[in-house]
Amino acid sequence: MADNKRFIKAHKESTLTSGTEIWIDRVTGVNYLFHMDGYGAGLTVLLDKDGKPVVTPLEQLQNY
């Protein structure tokens, strides 16, 4: 890891009052979905079609 940041923001979509982001843990490769709307927000593990966590291969994270 070139810097000390544990998480990478891989994707962002937003409007004036809401937004959705995908964050990747650099240590485990696990993807998280973060959504905010107004004053509320939530974070959860991003799941694939089988209900398993989406994991980005650590080799792929070298590009971030």
C-alpha cells in the first residue's frame, strides 16, 4: 500500500441531496455500498447474485 488509506472509493453517483458510492477495503478486497440521502446514510457489504460478498482481487487494487 503506497499510502495509509484503508479504503478506496471506486464509484460515485450523486444528485444534489443524495448519493451512492462503492468503497473497497484494500486489505480484504471486500466491496461496500454506501448510500446517503438528506440527513441519513447507510453502509452495507455489497452482495453478488448468490448473496456472497463482492470481493475485488487484491492484484486489481494495485491500480488504485
